[in-house]
Amino acid sequence: MVRMTWVEVDADSGFGIENLPYGVFRRDGADARVGVAIGDRVLDLAGLAGAGLVEDRGWFASGALNGFMTAGRAAWTANRARLRELLTDPAHREAVSPHLVPVADAEMLRPFEVADYVDFYSSEHHATNVGKIFRPQGEPLMPNWKHLPVGYHGRAGTVYASGTPIVRPCGQRKVVPTDAAPSYGPCLKLDIEAEVGFVAGVPSTAGRPVTPRAFRDHIFGFMLVNDWSARDVQAWEALPLGPFLSKSFATSVSPWVVPVAALEAARVAPPVQDPAPLPYLRADEPWGLDLRLEILINGRPVSRPRFEGMYWTPPQQLAHATVNGAPLRTGDLFASGTVSGPAKDERGCLLELTWNGTEPLELPDGTKRTFLEDGDTVTIRATAPGANGATIDLGEVTGTIRPAHC
């Protein structure tokens, strides 16, 4: 049975007592503060702390989650237990109610200060499709792909809050692949990448890798990510060192960070890995996640990827990112790479959905897209199974395309 809360929560809201994701908000131009979602409300943790109802060491009125994330797993667990007590015991209703703010009255901000940003390439279906598009006569997967989680370092300074407009990037590109030389101008193949991210809370020591078993000791929670991509710029610049300007112009994150503890019931066995990974990548428990994503363009669904099929799991990504001794910092953001499945309606980007523009995607309103047009709004949302039969809503990440300034 789902644990009951005295707060009015719709049964299908996904923001019940088993979720309690963290975010940062402000109201009426006031200072930003940390809150937790419950139903259609934001519970103001700075207000609760001021009333002496939760422990606070300067965490909740700071305008970012970083201070609380640094506090570590014991503090996260204790605060979650205390919030569940406050929201389920009717004896606390009178004291807590004044600190519940309607989500509609809150401006949701980027939930944490980003230290570093890493983007992986962990879907076998996505990597295979991309290989078939660009290397139709060769092997779709590169020789290293099944031996390590392939990734690249992105740019922390262009990680934006959900709802931030996305300006079409400019750069060098070939209008036609056979052009003798590139030209400069606005991106002509602007794309999305539906991804799931996780954020580090507790730092690690330089020179000491983080093992998959230590994942819960360092990682605070999960959120949705849209890693916007300039495919024509990418095609010209990527060899030999990989993406640069084609990825660094904008990455959007959802406003809610779902605690690792809230997703325990969503853990499933990941795909079988063959060949067996090297010992530092081996986990002693399953860390696939049963997350169901949905991509909408202008409010209309175009794809429903499922995260459970991702070949490389979050603990393996973390282990690989630190195996060289690179230390974790609070606010390090790691994204999964495009989430794609085997069916066409499970592909997580327009590059796949339109097969690099050769198969236009027809939207439900009759219009067609190969890549994004100015004015298009993209929304990615997701849910997961929670404890006691509940549904966990990861919220949504959205962005609207604005014209380039070339």
C-alpha cells in the first residue's frame, strides 16, 4: 500500500510521498531557496528550518543544492525520513502547512551549481543507429564500445534550467556533405538528445577511483537532460577529437533531482554485457533503471524511449569517469547519452527518428520535421515505478528554439 500523506495529492501525480525530489525555487522575486515537491506544492525547506522543523546547516536558504549534497548520505537519509514524518503524521499539519507553496506560484531554477559535465554514449541501440547512418558499409560500433563507457567532457557553463530559451548556434558546417569547403552560418540540423543524468554530492579523493559499489555514497540523485546538438557542425568538426562547439552551446536539465533512494524500486537487470567488462566496471547488484521517457515536439509525442535497455549503467559510468584518478566534485553532472530503444518510436533524437533527415518525421498536426525549426518547443518527461506501487515522476525538461545571431 502507498504510504499516505495529509497533503492533497492526486493518485496519479507521481509526486507523492515515495518521491520527494529536491529543487530550487523562488517566489515573487525573493531569494532562491531549496524545496521538495509534494503533489502540486513545493515544500519550502528554508521555511521549515527557520521554524526548527528540520536540521539545517545553511543548506536550504543558499539558492542551490550543493551545500546539502556535500553533507553526504547520512544527512540525505535523515532529512528524507524527517520529511516523510512531517508529511504523513497529521500532528505536524498545522506547523508544516504554511511552508507549502503552489508550484504554479514558484519559479523553478537550475537546482545546483554545475562543477563539471560529462556526457556518455551508453545506448547500444543509439550507437548502432548512428554507426549505420555514418558508416553504412562498416561495423556500426567502434571496437572500444563494448569495453568501456564512451564519453566526452562537456561545458558546465552552458547547463541551463528547464524553460531557458535555446538560441540556434552558429558555426562552420557543410550545407551539403559533398561541398568542397565549409561555410559559416546558423546550424541547419539542430537536434535533441533525450538523456538521464545524475549528480555527485560527496567529493572523492584525487588519485582514488570510485567503485560501482560506492555509487550511493557519492551520488545524490537523478534528473532529466536534453543535450542539444548541432548535427551539421558536429559532422564537420568531430574528427579526430570528437564533439566541441556542436555540443557545448546548450544542455538543459529538469528542475527536480530525484533522490537515489526514491528509485530503488525501479532498479532492474541491465542488458547482458558481452564481453564481460574489466573488473573495475563490474557491479555486484543490478543497476538498470526502469525509466520510461517521452519526447514531445510542440506538445505532441514523437517518441517513448525506455532507459532500462541502456548497455552501460550509472555506477559503471561513474567508475570509468574516475578510474584514472580524476576526483569527483560536488555538482559534477553525468549524463547517459541519448536513450534509444530497438523500435523506431523509441529513438531518442531526430538524427535517428528521421535517419539524418532522409525520412521526415510527421507530427500529429500534419507538419513534418527533419530537424528543429525556430519556434519549436521540445519537452522530455519520464516516470519510474516507486516503492509500494507508487509512480515516481522525474518531472520534465523543456526548451524553445530561438533564431541564431550569426
